[in-house]
Amino acid sequence: MLLTQDLALTVNPAFRRDMLAGFSRHPKATPPIWFYDHRGSQLFEAITDLPEYYPTRTETALLASHGADFARAIGPGRAVVEFGAGSARKTPHLLRAIQPAAYVPIDISGDFLHASSAGLAAAFPGMPVLPVVADFTHPVALPPAIAAMPKLGFFPGSTIGNLEPHAAVDLLRAMRGSLGTEAMLLIGMDRVKDVDRLIAAYDDAAGVTAAFNLNLLHRINRELEGDLPVEAFVHRARWNDAAARIEMHLEAQEAMRFHVAATPFAMTRGETIHTECSHKYDGRDSRLLLRAAGWEPVEEWRDDEDLFSLILARA
């Protein structure tokens, strides 16, 4: 059964605020949450099917092969709260394994969220599905229907890597507060690995990741009355070894002047807009991150190539 708690989104004033603040910085930088309008969500789903993009298929394989382990470690009857649910393609593996009492997907893209929620409600007809349209990087009010249930936070996809470590700790701490003292968290984390493999995953030969990155400029032009010359930007993916992260940038190929929400800006040739980071964690760093936020790791599952890990933690 599909139950709806929809915080209807029109033109989001937070999008305007974040873009104006981001373009005013030196260097320019914007939060990655704004990639995910409907088109951006579609492009990201296409990225997850690319041969270069190992995280999705590796994590999906871990979820598919460790169902018995999840059932033992987590048990039945929890409300599963998925942060940044998107298409929820990986989620059925977990739901089948642990027999949850309810499922609460949270995502900023309302159309995308409701389509995936309807599919899961049809696949699990006895399980309440309560989608919440919200930016999960800010406090989210969970549906009253699950208030008394023990909860399992589900945060797959290594999305935690998009945040600076201090912000990641703040988010994990907020999740702990929202989910309650008896909560558990199943989180996916991408691991440090060969640089060429990392770069290829964020700069694919087909150019889908480039289109995903450039779509942010199209969204600014459409929603904020911008006049950015999208064709004058190119996608760049870089490895920052000191910070152990991939960085995505949009690089200006010429000097330019443009407007965002009637505010003038300028860029020089070669200047970039830093649109996303994807931090990679080894085992010790991932445990330190979780413990700093009030979560105690209890089990971990990795693939044979040591590309990716799923970590179960307890509040």
C-alpha cells in the first residue's frame, strides 16, 4: 500500500540561494544535491549502468548475496528509512531479506520518488510505503506512522562521500537523532583504489557523466532565468590525492559574463565551478567517521576486488 507524505516543491528558494552563494565564492562551488531534477535523476540512473561505473553493480551484488547475513544481523520488523532513495533499484534485495514493517524513501526529486515508490508498493503489497519529498541533508520529519517502530537507516551508493568529512559527521549524527536510540544504519562506502579506475568511473567514454554535470547549468538557466552559455563549459574529473576524493568540475573554455537570478557573474577562461566531491574511504577511516557521529560499526561486507563496502552500524 502506498501512503504519501509530499512536501510539494515548486521553484525551490534554497536552490536560488545555494546557486547565488556558490557562484559568489572563489573558487566557485555548488552543492551536489541540485543535480537531481527529473532529468538529472534520469542521467544518474544511466550512469549506474555504465561499464566504467563499478559502485552500483558492486553494491547491488553485495546486497543480493548477503541477504541471510542481513536477516541475522538486523532482524524483522524495522521501518526502513532510505536517504536519497532515487529509483530504489537496489532496495528490494534488502526488503526481501529483512521483512520490514514499513518503508520510507526520502528524495528531493518528487516525480522520480513517487514513480519508484509505486513500483515498490506493488512488489511488496503488505508493506506500507510512505515516500517523503525532502532534502535529506537537512532535518526531515519522518511519518508519524513509524514513530513507535525501531528503524533501519539505509544509505547506499556511497552518497556519504559527496560530503566533506565534517559535514558527513554532521549528517550521520542527524540521522542518528532522527532514527532514534534503537536504530541501525546500513551504509555503502566506496573505497580508495587505482586512480585510473576512479577517473574512468566519473568521466565515462559515452559522456553520460559529462551530460549529468552540464545538466546543472541547464537547470539554472531554466529555473533561475540564467543565461549561462552551456556549450562553453566542459566536464572535468580529477583525483585529489591529499583529500582522497574525486572532484567534478565544469571548466569555462572562454572568458564570459552571465546572469543567475538577475545577478551578474563573470568567469575567466580555465576557471571552474566545483560541482561535486566523492570521497573514498579505507576501513579505518570509515569506522572513524561513523564513530564520530555516534554509530558503532558491527559488521562489514566487501566484494572480492575490495572496491566497495557495506557497513552495518548501531546507534
